[in-house]
Amino acid sequence: MAQIFTASADTRLRAAALLGVVALVMALVVLGGYADSSYATLVGWVEHQPVPFSHQHHVGELGIDCRYCHAAAETGAHAGLPSTFTCMTCHSQVWTGAPMLAPVRASLASGKPLEWQRVARLPDYVYFDHSIHLSRGVPCVTCHGRVDRMPLMSRAQPFQMQWCLDCHRNPAPHLRPPAEITRMDWSNWDEEPGIHAVYGELMTKVYGIEPAKLTQCNICHR
Amino acid sequence: MSETASDTRITAEITRIPLHHPHMRNWWLLFGLSLLLLGCFFVAAGALFLNGVGMWGNNIPVNWGLAISHYVWFLGIGHAGTLISALLLITNAHWRNSLNRFAEAMTLFAVVCAGLYPILHLGRPWLFYWMAPYPNTMTLYPQFKSPLSWDFFAVLTYLTVSLLFWYIGIVPDLASVRDRAKTRRAQVLYGLAALGWRGSGRHWARWQQAYRLTAAIAVPLVVSVHSEISLLFAAGPIPGWTSTVFPAYFVMGAAFSGFAVVLMIAVTLRHALSLRDIVTERHLDLLARFLLATGLMTAYGYVYEVFDALYGGEKQDLATLHDRFTGLYAYSYWGAVIFNFVPLQLLWFRGIRARPAVLFLIATSVVVGMWYERYMLLMTALYRDYLVSSWGEYHASLWEWLLFAGMIGVFLAPFLLFVRFLPVISAFEVKEALRETGDLRHA
């Protein structure tokens, strides 16, 4: 009977097994890289919107307050996206004929809302509440980034759980005066006069924030 | 040592099965049935993935339901395979050699079924890997105080060791099948599976080392894994789950149900594959004795549980005991007692132990009885705990029964493939036993 396997079959089997192990390790490395990549987290990726709204123009150049459009941020769980009427408070007076704003006018005429695409979206099992974060002084820029420099809106933070927990475990350095919540540039905060360097530590005591409780599962998953 | 006539006969008798299966028609019938059941599994699991566990009957207070009672039941069945294979290997009981291979396969597939249940019981089954400690973007680590974590490690360890033990054991026989295979494809496939086994002295020495080492790892696992199962009950503040007899009681019950299934499989295979002179009446007799012995030990657990409640005198334990005897789920208690221990008493008689058909029926009764026991332990304790406000009933939904039918398919389909394509009995170990004792009947 002819031989089934050649003399090198054992070696080849071992090489194949070794390749399998290498492939497995590689797969784990690739998966790990993928989980943190902007492809998975969507950081910096622009969503397609019905109107190419520029935060850079409206916030950075015109200085419109965030809460003018995202009105429920301080009082509700969701900050909310603006209705057509909000756009029209200005655009019934300025740029009334601009082709770029045609969908807004069409929306007003038909009564059908603009379908804004959420950029900062969390999974459905996360119960995030804007109002508590704002009333304790977590500024918009912490989660949403420098929107005043974004011609088109994109996600600024990965919104992974480790990112949420980084702050929940040690909230003090992230706290700012609630009155200045919409301020974009905080680069000089620590050097500014007064008690800024210890502001966070102080306010955690004032507000009674206990980091140990902030990391309990049911704080965010109910 | 040269190959004797009886050696050749045994190898031929065992290796003919994967190469020229004797009862292809019956095999196809059974395999068709098991594929149907497997289909049920995919339907039930698919529906569960789409709709969530809300479609099952379990809810507070009985949030474990059939899924967890089946988990314990399947895992328990698996343990007998390891006991027969590993424990009897280490204690040099050569009669095991006719039984160990298919008992190990039974263990393997039972553990797979068992492991699927807690996963399907999760709210989001596709995230089951969160139970593994791995670096992740959530900076979460498994909660080692949670029984769910214990389950994960227990099942994973047991599955790995069972698979290794079974595969290491089968390698020399795969080489025998390879050498007897006629078609090119069979030669290559069995050859690859045999990992280049040539039967040299060095191969055998290494093999002995690996096999006995894995056996030595596997035996304590039987005790630790099923003790873990019993302690995950004890971790909950539920009356009726706090008896100190639990770990021993569970391990014995596991061995009991497992020996029953091994007996059922042994009788079936012996008949279906004409293996009467390899799986002899003596083997069935020994299995029946094991069944009787583990059954009596399990019965001791029952007695001790009652004693524990009465002696402790805790009001709630007594109430649970009362519920077991007369409550809503009393049928499961009496079902367990009757199916487990009444037909079992027939095994005291030598004449009965020599009759395969009767043995099969007694073993079936034990499997049913042990199913009732797992169900009873969960239901009677959970449906009424300390607070009257949290009392509630549990009735399994059709989907849970469909999943159970499907899970039988998950067990049967690969087992039948094993019966069809792999040597179901360890030919070389039978030969070894034969050579050492001269006669298989007294091996």
C-alpha cells in the first residue's frame, strides 16, 4: 500500500498548529486594536445631516449659546435637537433664500420635522441624564469636544464605558462653575485667580458627590 | 509483543464500525430525529435571541426556572463519564476499558449542553464573554463573588479537560482506523486526526504520561465543579438551600444520574453495534452496582436534608420542607423519590442485573427522577422565601420545553456522529486489559 503521508507530514502538522496559534494571537491583537479604533468608536466621523449645519459658524463665530438650540440640557435627560422653528427664529430674517437652507424652509412649510442624526449617541442600556451633569458643572466641552471648531459635527469622545468611568471614579478635576457650563476653552482654568485649583475637590464636598457610589452599576444601568 | 488472534479480532471489531457502519438505516433514522431536535434548538434559541428571556416563564421570585435546573441536570450527567474514565484509570480498574470512550464522549456533549443553558439564560446571551477576565473598553472585571462567574470558570475548565482527556485517549485508535481505512479521504482525515501516531515506544511513553496526568486533573474536577454547582444555590439567601450536605449530595446525585445515562448508552450501543463480547454482561452488572451504590448515597442526601430541617428547627426551613411534601410542586418531590429510588431496588437482584432491557428501563427511571430532583430543589425553595410579599409561582412556557427538546438534539446529534465516525470503544485498552488478565469476561 502506498504511503498516505510523506515523511515531512509531522513537521507540516506542527507548522500548521503553530500558524494556528500565531493567527489566534494576531486575531486578538487586531480585535483589541479595532475596539479602540475610531472606526469602532466613530470619533471624528461626520454624520450625514439633512442640512450641513456648522457649529463652528454658529457657536465659534456668532457665539450663540448651546442651550439656545439644545434647550432641555439643563432640565431633562436629553439635551434635545432643535425644532425647525428654532432655526427659523433667525433664518426667517437672515439667509431667507439660501439654497443650503431649502430643507429647513420645506420642513416649515410641510410641518414635517428635519431628521437630524444624533452624533453623541449612547447605547440603549445607558441611562444618561444631562440635567444632573450640568447642574453639578460638567461643561459641554468635556463630552462633546470643541464644537466651536467643528464645521461639521463629529463625535469628540469614544463614549466607551472606561471613558465614563474615568470621570465617575474621580470627578473632581472635571467640575466647573455651572454658570459657565457652555464655555468652550478651559485651558487656563488652573492658572486663573481664586480657588480654581481646588474648586473640584471643594465642590464634591459641597454637592455631596461620593465617587464610590458613582461607579455602582445601577447609576447608569437601571 | 506480537499481535495475537484475539487482538486482531478486537481491533477489527471496533474499527469496522466507523469504516463500515453495521446499521446505517437505523443510524440515519436516529440521526434524522436528532437533527429535527437540533432544529428545535435553533428555533427556540433564535426566538430567545430575538425576544429575550421574557418569553420564558421565569420571573421574580423563580428567576432560574427550567434553564438552570437543566444546567445542573446536564452537568451532573456529564460527571459519570469522567468518573468512569479517570477515576477508574487511576485506580487501575481495567473493566472500565470497554466503557470509557463513549462515557467520555457523553461527558463532552453533556457539558456542552450544560454550558449553553446559563448563557441562554443571560439577558443578552451574545455578551457572555463579559464573564471572562480580559482587558476591555469598559474597564470591567468579572465579579468573583457572583455564582455566574463560578459557572463560567467551572464549565470552561471542565469542558477543556474533558475534551483533552477524550482526545488524548482516542488518538491511538484513530491511528488504527487510519491504517484500516480503504478510501483516500478517510485515510487522510483519520490520519490528520491521529496527529502522526506511529505507535513507537516513545509515543506510548509520552501518551501514558499525558493520559494519566489529564486523568489526575479530571478527577478532582468532578468534585469541585459539582460542589460549585451546589454552592451557587447556597450563595442565595433562600430557605432549603443552606444544608451543609449540599456539595456531597450534589456530587453523588450527579454521579447517579450520569451512571444511569452511561448504562442506557451501553445497553443501546451493545445491542445496536453487536458488541456483546466487548461490553459484556459483567460490565452491565458492574454499572448496575455503581448505579445502586450512588443511588443509595443520593438517598442518604434526601434523608439528611429532611433531618437537617427538622433538627435545625428553623421555621422557614420547616415551611419549605412542608412545601416539598405537600406544596404546589410536591409532585416533583415525590416524582424524584419514586423514580429515583423505587425501581432502583430491583438492582439488588443478580438476575435483574443480567437483563439489559430491564436495566435500560431502570436507568431511564433514574434519569427522569434526577430531572425531578433538580427541578424540585429549585422550585420548592424559590417560590416561597422569607417574605410573603415575594411569593410567586413558576410555570415553564412552551419555549422552554422546546429548548429542552432542542438541547436533547444538541446532545444526540454529535453523539451519533461520534458513534458513526469514531471508534466508540478503546480498542487498545481493551487489548491491554485482555493481555493482563487473559479473559475479557473477568477483565
